[in-house]
Amino acid sequence: MQNETQTKSVTTAIWWIRRDLRLSDNQALHTALTTHDFVIPVIIKDPALVKHPHFSRKRAAFLYRGLQALDADLRVRGSYLVRREGDYAAVLRQLCAETGATHIYAEAEYGAFDLARDQKVAAVLPLTLVRGVTIRHPDDVEKKAGGVYTVFTPYKKTWLNQPLPHRRDLLPAPDHIPTPADIRTDGIPDLPLPGSAQWPAGEGAARGRLADFAQQAIYRYNDQRDRTDLDGTSTLSPYLRWGMVSAREAAVTVLDAIGTAAQQSERDNAHVWLSELIWRDFYQMIVYHYPHVMSGSFRPVYDRIAWRNDPAEFEAWCAGKTGYPMVDAAMRQLQETGWMHNRARMIVASFLTKDLLINWQWGERWFMQHLLDGDNAANNGGWQWAAGTGTDAAPYFRIFNPHSQSKKFDPAGDYIRRWVPELRHLDVRHIHEPHLMKPMIQQLEKCVIGRDYPAPIVDHKQARQRTLDAYKQARESA
């Protein structure tokens, strides 16, 4: 006679962490916990990625600090982080063999490398992909007649017309995560992180920064976001890059802020930051549906541009020694901290591609090698916008004047003074265009151009015409 009750078999799942270093609103973790008895949090490092041209030691250092914070959060809940190195499929197969895990859960990612990696793993292991990297899946926002958008404004309109995320949708962090004991784990490296005091890693820091931003700064966001001398942005991009806070929680937070705003101007400012989150979804959608953008122009005609690609000028740009103070300040900020103000990113990208006529892919690669928030989709989209080769590209004939941009978005020169110390003592009359100082003034100010600070490496007016001609020739040769 059979027992009326049968013992339920105990199951174990792997939560494969990639860019979701959080416990709150984590759909992959939630799915694993609700369908299995034990969950193993796993992060895998592929040693080959260190040799990739987009590898960044700064970003790796921030990631490792985030993993340390995640491990601490896990241990409070009876779990711990299992870190391994090697080929993804081989490591996961070994872990399944060691632990008896029968399922693997991970957040879906949408780049060509990510899709190929997951396809390879899914061919040999029970991998289940869930949403979470973006707010909406790349297939969710389509034209009425079918097909995806390649222009942001109608994409945004459709995005907003779909049901918006609500706080009730957010998944709370679990109180307990049952994980089998004594699984072998490699240590988490501790790399030096420039400006680490400015960038405390982890979910607690991320959610705290989001909450602080939503209290006040979000209501001034559009008014101040382009001012390089002000703290007018959220500085959440490194945290969103690694999923230390979910994009969905960020959207819910801004929607709540819009709902509680005291006046229309505050709502308008907050809406602009929501647009930035939608841009993030948009660029993820572009790399998913148009993977060729990672190796060339979205508009192939611009692959015909006769770039100058002068190595000495590129080196001066990288080092922040172009003789254009705003450009130099931004590039030095990047080198020193791994971050750059968004307006400054547009200025330096325009300068590289339009003033120096250097291939945008050189700049794209340099940014990825240094940015804490380096994200292939957003970085590629931003560079192609600046170069005029992308989807919602700035027209090729729109070329930023670095000096007028500097005066407009750093009016007192405070941003320049912070990052270009050799100009720190100059007053506002001279700091934006120090090369225009008369020789006697240069001597008096102890800022001799060519000795204490570089002369401009290019004449903007002449460079502008050179670029217009190069783009025109590319278009006419198609």
C-alpha cells in the first residue's frame, strides 16, 4: 500500500548573475526562489574578456566592489556569492554536477555577444532567461503596422502609451535565500578605484542615490543637467550599468516623483529624466535588432567617410591636451574618475569626430576602456549620435563649437578650473579661450600658451568646413 503523501523532491537552481547585482526587484532571483528549494548565486568571469579592446580596469574595480557588497547582503540572508572563472558553459556545467542544480536563471541581455553566449549555454544546459535589464523588452515597442522604431520620438510616444510600471510591480528583496553550504568559491579581487569615495558600490548605495535624487534634484533636472559646473544629474549610470538598482525601480521612482510634484515645472523636469531611461531602452533595442551598429555605422553610407585618424591628435584628445579647455577638462575627468558629465561627453565626441575628423569608433573604444558606466548599447548610440552616423543622429552639419559650448555650460569656468589646474587662476574673461590672451597677459598670468598650456591643436572654423566636405563626399559617393 502506497503512502498517501509522497516526499517532495528537493530542487536546486543557479541564479546566474551578470548585470543584476541586487536583491530588490530581481526577476531572475525571484523566479528561482519561487520554484526551487535552494538557490546558488553565481558570478562567472571569462578570463578572455580581459583581452577585449573594451575592457576597463576602472569598471572591473567598480564591479568587484559591487560584488563584495552583494556578497555581504547575501550572507545576512543565509547565502553567499559563488565566484568562478572560466568558460561560461563549462563552469555552469561543473556547478550543476557539483551541486545537483537542475535549472539556471538569468536576466536576458541583448547584445550580439550576450545572445551568442546564452545560446551556447542554452544548447547544453537548462537556462531560463527572464526580463530585468531593460524596462521594456526590445520586442515590446513596435509600430502599429509592425516593425521596430529607428527614431526615438515615436518610440518614446509608444513606450509611454503602454502600461507604465507601478510600485506594486516591484519585487521586494527576500528575507532568506537558502543556499547549500561549502560550495567552492574564488575570492573577489580588490582593484584600486579612482574616486572611490564618489562611487560607493552596491545596492544600498544605488538605491540611496536614487532616493536622494528623487527628493529634490529631479525637479531641477532639465534646468541644470547640461551645466557641467553643477551637480544637476543623477550620477546613477554606473549603478544602472551593473543593475545595482533595477531600471524598473528607477522608472517607478521617477513616475512617483511626477505624481507628487507640486507644480508643472517640476513635473516637466522629472519627465526629462524619465526620457533618459527610455533612451536606455531604445539603444538596447537598436543593438538587439540592428547588431551591425557595433561594427559600423547605423547608416552604412557614413562608413565611406575619409577619416583623417591622426594618431598624435588622438593622443592629445585622450590626454586632455587639445588646447580647448572644456574638452581637456572632460577628458581629464574621465581619466581620473571613470566618469564624465553627459554634456561634456557630447562636446568631446563632437570635437573628436567633427573637429579632428577621427573615426567615432576610436572614441567609442576609449570611452569603454575608462567609463565606470560603460555600456555597449548606450555608448555606441551616443557616439553615433555625435558623429551623425546613427539613428537619431545629430545632422552631420551640426558641429559643436567647443568655445561657445564651454561658455554656455560652464559660464564661470568652475568645471575647467577643477580639472585643468594650469588654468585654475585665470578669470572668466580668459579661461574659455586662453590662447586669445595677448602675450603680455600670458606672461602676467603665468599661462604662456605652448609652454604652460597647449595651443589649440586645430582651428575650429577650418576643421568645420573640412568635416562638411568629408561628409558630403561620403554621401555623394554612395
